[in-house]
Amino acid sequence: MLYDIEKNYKIGMQSKGNILTETSLKQNNIAYQLRLKANEYRKISSYKEAVKEYLNAVLIDNNDFESLLGLGISYKYLNQTEKAIKTLEKAALLNKENAEVFYELGICLLINGQICPAMHSLVKSLQIDKTNVNAQLQLAIVHEALEEYDMALTIYRKIIETNPSYVKAYEHEAFLLTELRRYKEAGAVFKKLLRVFPECNHANMGIGVCFEKLNKNLQARRYYKQFLQNAKDETEISLVKTKLKNLDVTYPKRNNTLSLVV
């Protein structure tokens, strides 16, 4: 009799365990489907819809790393930076070996003006994945924010050396050199960018600015005119046209009138 009671109890507990397992599997499957739906929304930049689906997934499984990561990224694109940071920090605790979560967290911290924590996250991301040039670029931007300009320039140059087709590194190096009034060096970087990526019309304007600052007005005019040939932004077109007019004032025109020698 006692044996039968124990046997029935064990069978009952086993059945209960099976029911719980089946329930968990169903819940996990629902959370998974919600996450897939959210991912699709995120791919087409429908971030509000993505947030709703990610939140539904997290309600079912609040330890779902992928959903938390997607939720944090979606918050970032909705400019809800505080929520993004909080969500990504939780995701980072769940997976400390994922480079993407630390990269995204670093970006959000940088946007939020938390420079040192941003550096920590970006360094962590690069420790996991040294090949992420976007993380390298953001780390250089952090060094700029800290006024560590030599370090920033070193990183930009290293990126260009290892990834010569990465346009953003040229742009950031050239713009930083321009801000530092190192116009000759900046112009050289802009020219290098044009060789690598001839369609980058802004490089023509950058070279023009550098020549203008160096009082080489003839060369400046040449590159400003080159820029105008392919420019589309009306504000930039107006700006460069104004620069050309100012150069016309300062650039002495040749007097072609002939005078008789008596």
C-alpha cells in the first residue's frame, strides 16, 4: 500500500515536471517568435514596433539576451538613450563575451556624454573583437572628446593602414587636423581620400578650405569649383559660392587693358 502511494506520487511529480517543461518550451517558442518579428521590424527601421515586440518577448523571458540587445539598439535609434543604456547594461551582464553589446553600450554612453564609461565599454568590445573598425573609430572619437588628439590621430591612421577603403577614418582624421589648424596635413589626407574614393565630393571642399586657410587662393578656387560641379545640398552650395566671392575680392585680377608707351 505504502509502495503504491510512493509510486503514484513519483508518477504524479514526473507528469507535473513534464507539464512544466512543455509550458516552458511553449513560452520560449513564443518569445523566440516575438523576437524574430521584432528583428524584422528593426531591419526596416520600424523601431517603435520593434520595441513593442521585444518588450513582449522580455516579459516572457527577462533573461533573453538577444531580445534585450535588440531592445537596447531600438531605444538608441528612437533617441531614448537612458533606456538604451539600462537595457544594454542588463544584456551585458547576461553575456560578457559579446562584442556587439559592449560596442552598442559604448555608443550610447558616448551620446549621453559619459565619456570614460564609453571608453571602458569600447575597449571591452575591442578586447573581444579586435577587427571591429567601427569600435576603433568610436574609440578615437572618445579620445578626441578627452582632448587626447595625438591618440585619436594614431587610431585613425592605424584604421586607414589596415582598412584603406574605410572612408570615415580619412574624414575624421582630416576634420580633426583642420580643427587643430594643421591645414597642410589635413589637405594631404583629403587628397588621399579622393584617390581612394573619387566620389567623395566633400573632400574637394575640405581641400579648398585648407588652401584658403593657407592663403593659397588660386588652389582654393580650383577645388571649390570642383566641389560645385557635383554638389547637391543647397546650403553647402550657397556657402561655397560665398567663399568664392570672397576670394574674388582678395584675389588680384590681371589687368588685360593695354596702354600706349609714349
